[in-house]
Amino acid sequence: MPNLTGYAITYDGVANSTIPEFICQQVTRQLVGERRHVVAPVPGLEGGWVFPESPGMRLIKIDAAVVSTTYPVNRRVACRAVASWLEKPTMRKLIIGDEPNVFNKAILNVSPDIDEWRQKGTFSLEFLAMPYTYDTTISSSGTLTSGSSPLIATITAGGDVFTEPVIEVTAPIGGTTFNAFTLNGRVFGYNTAMAAGDKITINCISKVVTTGASIDTDIDGTYNSNNLSMVGATGLFLYLLPGANTFEVSGTPGVSIVVKWRNRYR
């Protein structure tokens, strides 16, 4: 425990400091997400064919305790407060004090047993998390405006793995007829006409195009299904790699574009 106080834990926006009796004693993480590749033995071949797969979920274990001033009532009240804090129906943001600038998307994986005696209760919290962590801050390209076609801009992303952006496009005076977006060898096209000032949002996380300004304020894939506009969409949704990315937009000149994303880490 750092400074004999334990690591700070924030889950779903609530800090463990709201439960003074709670102490995070130790954190154990899997180094990477679950290995999901498949090996197929082939007669006459050394080893076998390896079919790679994206990483699966990652386990995070937190050894914790509650230490109350009296028992059993105050100890039990503290344990119930921990249960109310951590029991969520969906994945929520988990921030651990040794990495305060990133969060995990996590949910309790098992129901912990609490070993209670006198003022103290000890337990292990096992969270099931997505394989990568996310910046607590959102990154943005700022407004990119093409004076002529094509627009070519450099977008520099951080982190150490790819990340999927949310792209908001605003049509210029005179509107648009077609635009194509190129990033890291992928081309995404949108050939539905847009009137002057119209907006569309290309959400590469949820793999949808919607009309109107982006409502994905947290960059987590949120969209309104009533605003879907997929008829004019072609090609592959885009991603950013760590470092400099060349972003090219061809088609009607004068479009304004804002790209937002969260850097991701192993």
C-alpha cells in the first residue's frame, strides 16, 4: 500500500474516498487480453497453422479491505456501501491510482466473498475489462477546412495501439455531392447529397453514419438509431495509429471536419 493508505479507486465516477473504511491493498492485472488464437495441426507441418485473433477480455484483481471503527454494525454498513458502489449492470469506467490518466471499461466478474471478523472485512474484487485502457481526456484535430480538394492533414495520435475516431463533417456553401475519406490505407465514402450547413457524423467505433452533429460526447460509440444514414456509405470505417496519420478528404471543396478520439494503451 502506497503511504499506508492504499491506491485510490474511482468506479463509475465515484471515488473510494466516499467510503472511508475501504482500502485497496494490491492490484494484479493480466499483462494483455485473453489469447484467442487457434492452432490447427497439419500433417507433415512442423507445429501447425496459427489463426490469429484480436485480444479478448482482461482480468483485473484488486485485493481490498474495509476497516471500521466499531463492529459489527459499522463494518456491515461499510460492506453494503462497497456493494452498492460496485454492483453495476454494464461496463463502467474504472480508474486505479497507479494509472490516474487512463481508465478501464470494466464490470465485476464474480461476486466476492468477504472474510469478516471484528472491525475488518477482507475480499478480492475481480473485474472483467476490455483489453486496452483509454485516455481520460478526449483528443481532437480541431476544425479542418479544405480550401480545395483534396484536403490533406496530419493527425497525431498518442497511445500504443490503434484507436477508432468519431468524425463530424459539415457541408460548405453550395452543399456536397460526394466525399471520400482516406486514412491508413482505408477509404470510406459518403455519396448522399448534403445541403449547405448540413452535418453528418461518421462513428468509427459503432460503425455507423448518422445525420446531424455528433452526440457521442464521451467518444464511446453512442449514436441515435433514428438518425442513421447508411445508404450512401461505402468502404471501410477508419482508424488512427499511434504517431502521425495522413488524413485525406476528396470530393466537394470547402467541407469542415472535426476528428475526435481517445488514445488507447496496453
